[in-house]
Amino acid sequence: MRKRKKSGAEVRAGTRLLAILSAAYWQALIAALITAATLLLFHRLGTSKALPLQITLSDYLALLGLVGAILALASSIAFGFLLYFISDATNRKFEAYSRLQDFLKDLSSFLNDAAPNTKLATLGRRFSLDLRALRLNDFPLLDWDEKIEDIVRECTAAEKRSPSVSDELMVHLAQCEELVSTIGIMSIKQIVARVEAAPFIKSFVVLAVILISGVWGPFIMHASPTVGMAIPVFFCVLTSLVFVEIAWKVYRETNELLDFIEQPNE
């Protein structure tokens, strides 16, 4: 059973929100706003003596170390997902290309046996040879309709004379089209791999900034303890948003593989 399709409004709203939470500048802005709100809350609690507003250098370094360790975990997860994404697209592309070559050979053999010395067989062999001559770098194909236009027209004209041959040929063409589409989709996935690499690159950049902040910890704490409290809070929120981004990408990729399963209504 197929899963229930979400409405366009639901998909657009959810995708828009997750896209915002995945953009680096929005992540930095959200982290800065939450940090400012947290400092304001701590300041009010400290003024009312409900919570002493104090942080030492050891606290500062311990918080940064904790956030850095969690971010390193996020980096390893993002790197693993990136490797899976690239290897999956590459393997499926090569597999579909190999199967396409086999289908095209079967198509030529079928036409030679079922409709020899006919215009349909000539067009089919030409179509098969043209596709077999394509390299993987030639995909995705943007002119598939033009490639099959002549053979589909001749197949339609020959349907009354040999309906079984025409039906079998259309099945072969549908299978070839499915494989060509798969190769095209996998090619596009390889192109957008740099987008999937964003969380991994972002994690390393943030981790580098955390290390620099740790080295400069004594100077930061001496200059302003308030800034010393703000930095760990900022990186904590930023790391959480990176986790959200990674989780969204993993969920989206997994959900595409389970498109045939019916989902319960939410």
C-alpha cells in the first residue's frame, strides 16, 4: 500500500521551516538570539539572587569541551551520511547503466527475431545503438522524447499488423525509460552532493572556532565573564541546529526509499 501523500501546503511549510533551520546565516542568527535571551534570563535571576551569575575559566573550558565533543559526533554522523549518499548514487547509477546495456541488447535481439527486415526493426536497432554509445557522462538525457519519437510512431502504425510485437516493444521501451530515468536521477544526486556535504563542512568550521575560543579562553574570561558565558551557549544552540539539519537530511533520504509504504495519518 502506498503512503498517504501530504498536502502541498504541509510539504511547503515543513520544507520551508527546515530549509531555514539548515541555512548557516539563519542558524547563526537563531543561536545569537537564543544566547541573548538566555543571558538576559540569567541576568534577571542573578539580580534577584535566585541564581548566582558566575562562571569560571574551568567552567568555560568544560562547557566548550562538551559542546566540541558533541559536535565531533555530529561531524562523524554527517561524514558517514555523505559517504552513503555519494556511494549509493554512484552504485545505483552504474547498476542502472549496466542493466540498460543489457536491455538494449535484448531489444535488438527481439526485433531481429520478431520483426526482421522491417522498418520497425531498423529504427529499433538504431535506437539501441544510439543509447549504447552513450557514456555515463552523457546523462541525464534531456531529449528522451525525441529519441523514441520515430520508433513509437512506427510501433503505433505496426500495431494492427503485429499487435504482440508492438506490445512487447512498448514494454521494452518502458523498461529502458525507467532505467534512463534512474541514471538521470542518480546523476542529479551526484551533482547536489555538495549540498549534502554542507553539514559536514559546517561542523568542522564550527569545531575550529570552538578550539580557537578555547585557546583564547583566559583572555576572554579576563575581559568579560558575560562573553565567556555567551560563547558556550551560542555554540550549544548552533550544534543543536546542525543536529536538526543532519536529522532532516537523513530522514528525507530514508523516506525516499520507503515511498511504497503507507504511513499512518498524523
